[in-house]
Amino acid sequence: MTTPPLLEVQHLDVEFTTPDGGRLHAVRDVSFTLRRGETLAVVGESGSGKSTTALALLGMLPGTGRVSGGSVRLDGEDLVTAGQDRIRAVRGARIGMIFQDPMTALNPVLTIGRHLDEVLRAHAGHAPAGGARAGGARAGGAPVRRDRTARRARAVELLRLVGIPDPERRIDDHPHQFSGGQRQRILIAMALAGEPDVLLADEPTTALDATVQDQILTLLGELTRTTGTAVVLITHNMGVVARACERVLVMYGGTVVEDGPTAEVLTRPRHPYTAGLLAAVPRLSAPSGTRLTGIPGTPPDLSLPVAGCAFAARCALAEDRCLTTTPPLAADGESVSETTL
């Protein structure tokens, strides 16, 4: 029997009110599911709605942003209609977040131990609404929240789990005393402190060199295998997608244009935008001096109504009908290089 999805997002819409009183439709009709232990990549250019979608799942939209339609169900519970107290209980405890830039996410005047202590006091031991999480009971539970010594021991354990050397000593260091890769690991430790069922990782490897990037991806892979944590990985890097993710969600203009298993999407893209992203990936086999391929034009203005296919103005395969309707994807087993839309 197929297990029900852990996270189910259906027809999610997000809007922002602009300073002139208009509306910016940042996310439109986004749907996807996520199962325990699964890693889903969300890819697309900047401004495609990737991070906004992640923040909407957590109820953390900035400024005038609001979820204007759709549902976000965690183990069947709709978080869109849940009250703020319930969202605060879920945030960190059941859905964790790894932010892109550790130096803006970490407080420079607090030690790493203080960072982790605050998370453990807030979230450790919160029971999931649907019962015990997969993989066993939560480590520590409520006693960890109440006991300072137990919280410190748990913090050391988390730092060791994410590969920080000599955690008993380094726990009293400040963020500037760690390398960029180590700071990213600390963010992962903080996200894991509440033992979440879902981990949202927003470009967690962007600022890291290739070696450290590989270490972080290996760590995330081990966590999904050993704890059953599901991961939504937001990235621009197709190499990261191929390396770490089972499924891919491609976003453009605030909506999903293609999704499917990683191997199929990367080898047989069915939407011209996906094909354009893949064509822009540098090739080691290309002769020296080869110019990188880009997608001409700019993403659409989401404060204006989108008629037809949002990618039509930049698409080499666009037809007149694309300006008024969204053409179907290429048939299963075909790619845009083998068919015309």
C-alpha cells in the first residue's frame, strides 16, 4: 500500500500588496507532494517564486505577503487555516528551515551554544499532531527543554552529528570563529534541533566551494536515510539536483512548469524553460573559450496579469496560441528537442 504524503501542497497562491495598492501575484497554483525520506528539488531563476513558496509553507511571508488560495497539509492538517499559535508550534518543531546565508541567520554576539539552546528551549520534544514520527521517539523530549545541562548535551550531540570537530569546546565559540562551511553546518544543526519531519533548505550550498558543498549534500542525504526527514532543496545548481534529489519541481513566473523524477527531467525536459536551464549548464567537454548559453529576455512582471504561457516572450518555440493559452507539455518519453509545442 502506498503511504500517504507527509506534505501535500495544493493550488497554493501567494500575493503581495504593492506600495501603490496593486497586487503582485508571486506564486500561482503551485501543487506538489512530499513523502518521508524524500528529497525534492525546486529550481528556477531568481524571482521564480521558490523561496516565497518555502516561506508560505512556514507562515513566514514578509511584509504584505499572504496566502490567497490553496492548502498546505502536513499529515492531513491544513496549515493555511491553522491559527498563529498552531503555526508557531509547527515551525521549527515539525518543519525546519535552513537559510541561504549563515552570517545573516546567526547572531554575531551569541555563542553557538546559545543559538542551539534557544531552539531547544522552544521546540525540543514537541509531539507531532499525528503521533510519533517515523524512525522512533524524539530524542530528549520535554525534559531537554527544562534542563539546561541536558540542552547543552543535546547541542553538543547535534554539532557532532553535523560534523563540527571538537564540539564540546567549539560550542562556546561565536559565528565568526567558524568557516563558511561550518556555519552552514551549524544552521543545519539548528534546523534539526526540533527533529522536524520536513526540512526546507534554501540554497544551502550556494556560497560554498565544491568540496564543502559535497560534504553538506552528503550530510543531508545521510539525514534523510537515518531519520526519515523529508527535504525540499531550493537551488540554482543542476549538479546539486542530479547529485541529491529524487524529484524536481521547475518554477517560472511563480508557477510550476514541469515536475517529475530527476533522471527524466534532466535527460528529457518537456518544457522549453527546463531545456533552457539545462542548456545553460557549463560542460566540461566544451572546447576552451566556448561562450555559455543563456536564456534571452527577462522573467515576467508578476504585478501584471499573465495571459497564456508566461515563458512565451522568451521561448524560441512559441506560437501565436502561446500568448492566450498554455500549450501542453511534450508527450511522455519525448523532450522539447524531439517535438514542437
